Amino acid sequence: MTPGKRALDLLIVLLLTCLLWPVVMVIALVILIRDGRPIFFLSERMKSPDEAFMLVKFRTMTNEPDDGAASGGYKTARITPTGRVLRRYRLDEIPQLWNILRGDISFVGPRPPLRRYVEMFPALYGEVLRARPGLTGLATLVYHRREAALLDGCHTAAQSEAVYIRRCVPAKARLDLIYRRNRSVCYDLKLMVQTVMGR
């Protein structure tokens, strides 16, 4: 990560933390009262082909011990009423400001993959993860709705896994590599604005 990109991350994350801490407290309290503990959902992700970290989100689903696979329509019943609201407005992702502050991810970059997919496609993710993973990015903006539509039609874990591997992994990787070739502070700012504007 370049010094300019890291400086931009730190500046924005500190500003957002100052603005959003009351929102974080309210959301945490609502989850605690309505859905109980845990308030946060931790998921192991990869920031390089051999370096993992714990991605933090607000919990939006009922607890499931073995939840380390791509989401699909078969998981829809586990989404809590609170979680539906948080997901609709992407409020569940606010805790990832902590990951940005730690340097696990940047604001912009490829979404950090699960270990299992990095191990399945080491050469592919060896290229993708040469850019620091991000909260948002080109693949997120271009392919998120398509990915959601594909996975929402999956009714089993096996079907979801097959569709994700066959349709989503290569498509997102192509976009992530386009981002890597064109990345700059200005390009990051453009993608961040598009994310906020919902475009």
C-alpha cells in the first residue's frame, strides 16, 4: 500500500469514526436487545495469499457454528429483522472501519476472500491480492448485484458453492485486476464517491 493511500485511509477513517460512533452505539444496543449476543460477526479473510485477519461486521444472521462458505438463498431464513435493515443500508459494514484503522484492508480494493477460495485458486488470488483488499472496489460496484442475484437463487450450500466458484470468482477477479492496473488515490476517491451514491 502506498503512503498516499494509507494516509487517505487514516484521514477518512478518523473522520468517519468521529461522526459515526453514536450510530455504532445505537446499532450495537438494538442488536443486543433484539437479537442478543454476539453483537459482531467475525469472519476469517485473507489480506495476502498467506496472511489472514478477522473481518468485523455487525451480526445480521442467527448464529451458525459452521458458516464459512459463500452466502446463498438457503441462508435467507437466518437473516434477522434487524439484519435486513442493516444490510439494506450497508450499516452492517461500519465496524470494518476498525479493520481499515488496523491496516487489514483499505477503503478501496478487492473484497477480502475466504481462505478456502485462496487455497482453491492460489495463482489467481496471488495476483488479485497484490492490491490491499478493500471495503469497496470496482468489482463490488460492478458485480455486487449480479452476484447477489446468482446466489439468491441457490437453495443449498453445495449449489451456492458451485455457482460462486464458477460464475463469481473469475468475474470478480477480472475486475479486481483492472482496478489493480489503474489504482491511484484519485481513482480510489472516484470509487468511494460512486459507492456512497449507490452507483
